[in-house]
Amino acid sequence: MPLVKRCIEPRHLCRGAVPDGVTSELECVTNSTLAAIIKQLGSLSRYAEDIFGDLFNEANSFYMRMNSLQERVDLLAVKVTQLDSTVEEVSLQDINMRKAFKSSTIQDQQVVSRTSVPNPVVEMYHRGDKPPPLNILSPYRDDKKDALKFYTDPSYFFMLWREKMLQATEDKRKEKKRQKTSCPAHCDQGRPHSRQAPPRSPLPSSEQQKQVEDPGREVKKVRKARNRRQEWNMMAYDKEFRPDTRLTPSPYHGMSSEGSLSPDNRHWLAFY
């Protein structure tokens, strides 16, 4: 949700009720509009001063940091030019005995704190309604907790982040422990095992097939595949002209309604 840091007031210039007993309403509205414009300009100038003040402070801090960095670079350049690898010989033992480099730069901490809150946000905070005085009920609680924290708790998000970090650390520790305990099992699986030959069958394959098959089972006849083309050609004739399929097929069997023979039944013409 965006937070509006600076809001220029008044927002509406000409909106307002005309007081009673005014003889000239137009003159009253004009004067109130001019007064609202002057108030807007005053609010704008105050916020502009605040914005330019923040920019000046940021630019000043950036300038100081750049000067400090430039001084460090100059000192390092002087030290590098003074070194001579042909004259000074450093043994490997001396390099190992030296202490590790430790920076003396002070890092910025507590960047987001009450002192770094912008002035418009502070003004908005003071204009807001105060929480109800629930802290007077804290002595009557059995768990000795602050009753006001059940209504508002500024440290809630920090505690939530802390719990997540602790949970992540605990999960990593358990994962490492699980990997250590499961390592011997994986090592045993990686060792070669002696391969055992599959047991031989006491009966040959033909005898096994005879045992599987049932000798008393009836062999069913396979149904002849249907020929859709012949069925369509038969349906093209009238009932009295349709040849009987139980008899020997005639040379006209399989002819279409246009008088042409189908490719499946043209071989019957060779017998006539």
C-alpha cells in the first residue's frame, strides 16, 4: 500500500458553504478561493523546503563519502608505486604468518529508525489517533503480557522475521544431520554385491507350455472380417435385385448404383 508522505492542503479551493447574511455571494466565493490558493502555496513552499533540505543532506553525505574514498585510493596508489618486487623478497612462510586484512570502515547501522523518519511522516504520526489505554489492564493479566500489544505491536514484524530465520537455521541443521546419518546406507548400497544366477527350470519350455494350456479347451472359430465396401454396394440395389450371399456370387454382385463394379468384386468377371 503506497504511503503519501506529503499532502498539500487544502485540496478543494472553491468547495465550501456560504455563510448566512452575506450580501454578495460571488465576492464571498472569490475571497475564499483566493485564501485557499494562498494556503496551498504556503503548504507547497513548506514541502519544497523540506524536499530540498533532504536533497542537500543526501548530497552532502555523498560528497563526504566520495572524499573519504578518494583519500584511500590516493594512499593505496602511493603504496603500490613504492613497492618493488625485485628488491623485496617475501617468503611463503611470512605470508602465512601475517594477519588477515581487516577493514576499518564503519558500516551504517540502524538506517531505518525513529531518527531517520522523514518530517512529513512524523507529522502524520502525531496527527493520528492514539491507541486506547489498554496498558492499564496489564497488571490484571495472569500471563504478565502487555495488553497493549494485543491491539498494536510495532515489534511484530521483527519477531516474525526472527522466527523465520531461526526456523530456516534449524531446518538446515536437521538436513545436515539427516545427510550424515544416511551416508553409511548409501555407501553400503554403492558396494558391489555378488550376483546370483537365476534358478533353472526343472521342465523344458515345451512341457511348461503344455502345463499352462488346457487340453480340454474348445478352439473357437474366428469370425470373418466384415467388408464395408461390399455392404454399401449391396445396399445400393433394391431388395428384389440384391443377390443372395449364401449362393455363389454373381458377376453383378458388388456393382454400384452407377453401374460400375467395385474393385473388390471385379475378379468374378474372369469366370464368365
